[in-house]
Amino acid sequence: MTTLIVLSALGLVCLFSEILGFRKLLHPIVLIGLLASFVTNLMDWNNGAHLFNEMVVIDNYSVAFMGLMIGITFIWCLMSPDFFTEPSSETDHFALIVFALIGTMVMVTFANMIMLFLGIEILSIALYILAGSHKTKLSSNEAALKYFLMGSFATGFLLFGIALIYGATGSFNLAAISSMISEHHEQNSVMIVAGILMMMIALAFKVSAAPFHFWAPDVYQGAPTVITAFMSTVVKTAAFAAFYRLFIHTFSASPAIWAPTLMIISGLTILVGNITAVYQTNFKRMLAYSSISHAGYMVLAILAMNQSASSSLMFYATAYSISSITAFAILLLVSHQTGSDEIRSFNGLAKQNPFLSAVTLVAMLSLAGIPPTAGFFAKYYIFSAAIQNGYLGLVLIAILGSLIGVFYYFRIIIALFKSESEEKEIKVNTLFRVLLLVTSLAALALGIAPGMLAGLI
Amino acid sequence: MVLTILVALPLLTALIIALSPVKLTRMIAMLGSGLQLILSLVLLQNFLSERNVGNNAPFLFESNASWFPALHINFHLGVDGISVAMILLTAFVVFAGVLVSWKVEKMTKEFFLLLIILSAGAYGFFISLDLFLLFFFLEVAVIPKYLLIGIWGSGKKEYSANKLALMLMGGSALVLVGILGMYFSSGGSFDLVNLSTFHIPEYVQKIFFPFLFIGFGVFTAIFPFHTWVPDGHSSAPTAASMFLAGISMKLGGYGCLRVATYLMPEAAHYYSGYIVLLAAIAIIYGAFATMMQTDLKYINAYSSVSHCGFVLLGIGMMTKTAITGAVLQMVSHGLMTALFFAAIGMLYERTHTRAVKDLGGLMKMMPFISTVFFIAGLCSLGLPGFSGFVAEMTVFVGSWERSGLFYHVATILACMSIVVTAVYILRATGQSLMGPVKNENFNGLSDAQWNEKLAAVVLISGIVAIGVMPFWLNDLVSPGTEAIYNQLSRIALLK
């Protein structure tokens, strides 16, 4: 809980910095604030609590995901100082990011449907603005508008679902709903079924699972690259943490209602994401589709519904976020200095900058799920959890999907080593160098010693 | 301990290469792979002396450490005679591969780095007794190949690299499914030793055996999944071709034998007819396809399909002699084909052509290289005195032991492919080495350098050592093959 208070205070400090005139100090203040919240969050480990009349629950699951998201946000803040140098919007950007982070915190600690809704809204409203924060760019405005329209639609579904379930069970409390569903044999109630499915649609939208993924490529491509990086790592992790908590803690008594649908969503997401990514020539858009396909794999963890499911989801989210943030940091560097985010601009990178190409290699291998990187174990862990629950066919599709994935991730790798290059040297400053080294080493370390994180929760 | 060093040494070499200046790269790579070769010989010696004092445990030098406890994954290492033979093969080929790549100028450091990492994957694969670990190393060995072909290759290299990587990844995905199937049907074990005593239900075996066998089969060019071989080999740089044909294809053969057949004997029996059929098709189709080729690398690539068919044939026949023959063929073909590719690489570097019709009379200015090429050819067509003869003969004898008309016909057909082999080998060597010099520019070309000579001598000594004294290799591998055979015959007795 302290974590949430620290972050909220941080958000307010950001807003007031403009008036009180310490804008220049804001970047370090935010970093210190994030570190402080990381520490207070860690203090909750094995120290769970139910707060505010069963509105909020803090357990190891939430601590782990909150730690991951704060950590990724910290890395993110380090890698995107350029984004904040525009004097006009500096304070707003910082405040919005911190508020978005608060939204994600609420999304993993909810014990009540209302809190889930609040969390998603706090997060989404901040994101709508951030997606459009390149005010002069048409594509950024388009992204914001698209995201806003589609996002509000999804929110509508979510509220409708909550209302229907409230109607059937008379409660917003997850535990109460869960026991109502399992004890009173309400499984067949039309309101319950419709409510669960509507909430599933809303969450599938938030995690950009097919067929609710159409917003993702345009929004990801149109939004400023740093915001895309935030959306495809922290936001996605939060959405999955919420998805998992809602469906496993509340609706697990009646998987027959939602599991078949979710199974189709998962398979479809994996295939659509991977196959479409093959045809992309723009690196950013390719990452958008790759992020869609990864959503498909993570849905497998929700379907698995067993002991290792939550820790496999956590592991996957970590591996994916680390590699993804690395890829976006590389894209930032490359597109900033070549002026384009096409795959072409990676040509010949190996010769100009061996360090950058080595970290790109690790990030791509990890996203493709190839040893000895974190992505490999993450995929394996999640697949084996799903097989345990009898989803062999779906795992076969997932494996097929990762094969297709190999094709487009490898295309980047080959581009790195192409001889024709645009003679433009890409410079990496020390901060980025350290940052990329740390994330790449983390990806390798998790691939070589996965025991560090697996089985944690 | 020796086994851990066997994986650690290449990784250490790779690390040193990465950190040291480009000038020293070649030296370090040579020293590293040379040390590795010595280490493998030490391993052989230790292994033999352990066996001599009567240590009859199925796997020696076992070490077991927990790696990922949540999923029961262990770092379980251990070797039997078959693995030792494969490790020796790998060490020979890697050392020779490093030597023939002496002149690589483009991104030298990265080239040797990948070569050494690739070898680490292969070593790890051969010493793993944990299926997950085995799979891990199998995947590790694929990526460097992709890069080696895609970056340093020639011709349509990107197409070939993609094709190879996707097919091999596809193969390993099938392997993963098979391994997971065994894991869940055995109550959660990846341990090869445990699984070999655990009786996996027959219906489960029948489902997952094809996944494993075809998955590994892709690596060893099982028909109809052999199409990566010609493209991959022809585009790859010399050392990568040597690795691909010499080691990579053996990963598949070893996996088919050690994992698929050893752990699922009933299903292996059940499917043996199909295996033999596919192997026979690969042998004959490969041989005839080779006859049509005009490019030396394609000739060797297609002939590899044919020769690796013998490995699968030996496994499919499931008699003790045939399985031993399959292992011998893996070692023999690995050395022979590496030598062949090395010789082709040396010729190409000088003449800049690989088309048989453009070459001719090379024996006059390049006696050493031509002789090497000729020896590789003779080994390939199975001349007594070289390893090819020993291996193929063992496979044929073993295959004939399997009763049944179908198996006899397959054996006879496979035997007849030897004639076709002789035709294409003699034609290719004759046209390119003998006769008048066709191209005047060839007259000033130089013969092999010290590094190339050393590489050739290392490989030839391996080939001759097996060809002249086959018994040591036979004695080395036969306890291992016997264990596999016993596993198979135990099932036959039960029925």
C-alpha cells in the first residue's frame, strides 16, 4: 500500500514542479521516487494484507508483478530522456507516466471489480494522452484517437460485464462472486455467462489479443516510440496480471464458460500476430505484431490454471518485457540517427557498431524464444504449464507460431550483417550502453539460470 | 569433470576470442580447438581404461546437478561409447574446420566465434543425459549455422540460411513435442537413464515416436525433409559445410538412436518398416540425384543425403550389427564428408569455380589437394582400407540379418547404390583431377598451405585409423549399441 502512496505523491510532485519551478530536477526525482516505491514494494513480500474492506489485496503475486512493472518503468525512464526534453510537456509527461503506473498497480492488487475498473481507467486515460503526445504529428493524433475510441468501447464492455455479474451475484467482491458461482450452481445463469464473456472481451482488447487486436498496430506505430515501448511492456504486463487474477481467482470454478473461447482467442492471436509480422517492413510495426503474438502465448498461462501458471506468466512477462524494452531502446537509437524505423535502417549495423548489433541479437533471440536466452525458458515454461492442463493441440499451434516467429526475428539478425550499409555511424552514449548491457545480460542470465525467478510465486 | 570442461572449454575459447584483438583470433581458435581435440583423446583414454578395469555402468563420468528444479530439469552429463565416438568426431572436424578457415577476412572474429559456439552446442548435445538439456544444446547449435551461412555464405545465401534454419527449427520443435510427451507420460522426468527403465505406455510411444524420429530425422536429412541439405551446403562457407555435414547431420542420427529408439523401443519396432522405407528412398534417390549434379558442392551434398540414409537404414533394421554399423557410418561419414568439403573449399579458393566441367587436370599443379580430394572420393565409394567400407559393410551385414522379404529387398537396393556412388565419384574426380588442363589460368595456382595440409592430415588419419583398424572403434561403441539393442529385443521377448 505504501507503494501506491509513494507513487501518488510522486505524481503530484511532478505536477507541482512546474508551478514551484524545479522542473530541471524532475528526472532524478522521478527515478528516486521509482526506486523508493520499488523498495517499499519489496517490503510487502511475504507480508500480504487485505485492505480497505476487501477492496485491495496485497500478496506475493501482486508484489512480484508490481516489482516487475516498477523496474521496467525505471529502465524506461532512463532510456527516454529525449522524450522529456521538450520543455512544454515535460511535467505532464512525467506525471502521466507515473499515473499510468499507479493504474497498473491498482490493476494487480484489486480484490473488487470496482478497483479493477478504476485501475484500467487510470491507466487508459493517461495512455490516451501519451499516445497523442507528438502533438504536431498526424500519425500520433490518429493513434490517440483510435486508441481512445476503441479503448472506451472496451471499457463499456467491461462495465457491462461487471454490471451483469453484480446483477447475478449481488456483489463486487471477487471472493464473494467466486463462492456464489461455485456454491450456488449459478454457472448456467445467462447473466453470469454473458458477464464473464464481456469482461473477457474487454480484457482481450486491453492485451491486444485477436480478434480484438486491430487497434494495436496503428496505435503502436503512430504513438511516439517511447510510449509504444511503455505500452507493449508495462501496460501489457499489467493487463495480463489483471486478466489472470480475475479469471483464476474468480471464475476458475466455471472454466467451461470461458476456456473454450479463450482457447480460440489464444490460437488465433498466435497465428495472426506471427503471420502478419512476417510481412512487415517497418521495425516498429513488426514489433507491434510481435507483441500481439506474445499476448497469445501469455493467454496460455491463464488457460493452464495450475500451480505453475502464475509463475510461468510472471516469467514470461519478465522475459518478454526485458527483451522488448531492449528492442525498443535499440529502435530509438537507430531511428533517431538514421531517421527511419524501417528494417532497412538496421542493414550493416554489425560493422558500424558491433556492440549494438550484439544486444540486438540477444533481444531478437529472446523474443524468438531461442536458447540460451530468457525467451526460450519463458516459452517452454508456459507451454509445459498448458500441456499439463491438456492443451496439447493449442501448444502445437503455439510451437508452430514460434517457428513462424523465428523467420521474422531472424530477418533482423541477417539485416545486421548485410554488407550494404548507409555509412551513417550510429553512436551509443554511455547511459544507453550500460542500459542495453544490463538488459541483455539479464535476458541471458534468466536463460541460463531460470531458477532465479521461476517458482517465485 | 572432464565432461564439464568439454563444454566449458569452447565457451571459454569463444569468450577469449570476443575479448582479444582480431589479429590473435585465428591463433586462439586453433589453440582452443586443438586443446579440445587433446581433451577428447584424453576422454577416450580415460573411458577405455575405466572399461578395462571392468566398469560396466551404461554411462560413465556421470554428474548430475539441478538446473531448474521447478520443472525437474537437471544438468545431467554422462557418456557411453557412442557419445565418445561422436565427441572424437566433433573434435576432429572442428579442428580441421578452424584450420581451413584460416583465410577468412570478412569479420574474422565473429566467424571464429560462431564456429566455436557451434562446436560447444554439439559437444553439449552428445554428453547430455537430460532430454531438456539435450534439446537446449540442439537449439544452441542451430543459430550459428544460420549466421554462418547467411553472412559468410555464397550464392543465394539468405534463402538457404532461412530454409535451413526454419527446417531445423521445425525439426527441433517436433523433438520438443516428443520430449514433452515423454515427460508427461512418465510422471515428470527428463532423465534419460530413468526413462530407459520406465515403461512408457505403448500407445503413448506410438503417438510421440514419429515426432521424435522425424524431428531428429530432419537434421539427418530423412526423406522428404532433406531439401535443406543441398541448398544449405552449397551456400555455406567451407568450414560451415564441414560442420553441417560432419557434425550437424550426426546430431540427428544420434538423437534418433539415443532418444527415439532407446526410449521408445516398442514404437521403434512398430515403425521400423517405415523407417527402412524412408531410408531406402533417401539412399537411392540421393545417389541418383547426385549423378545429375555438376557442382562439386551439390555432388557432395546429395551424396550426404544418400550416405546418411545408411545411418537411418541401420537404425531401422534394429539388429545389433546394423545399429553398430549406423554409428560407424556416422563417424565415418562425418570425417569423410568434412574432408570432401575441405578439399572442395581449397579447390574453389584457387580456381573460383566448382563446376566439374570447368575443372580438369588439377593434379598437375595441386597434387596435394587433388590427392586429398581423391582420398575423400575413394572413402565415399567404400574402398576397403578407408572408413567408408567398414561402416557400410557393417550396415549391410546387419541389415541382412533382419529377416523378411521387405527388409532383404531394401538391403539389396541399398547395396546397389554403391555402384551409382562409384559412377558419380569416379566421374567427378576423373574429370576435375585428371586429363589435360582445361583452363590456362589454372597453371600458376599453388598447392596447399601448411594449415590446409594439417587439416587434411588430421581428417585422413581419422579415416585411415578406422579403415585399417576398425576393431577399436567397434569395441568402443558396441557396449552402447548393445544396450540399445537389448532395449529393443527385451520388447520382442515380451511379446
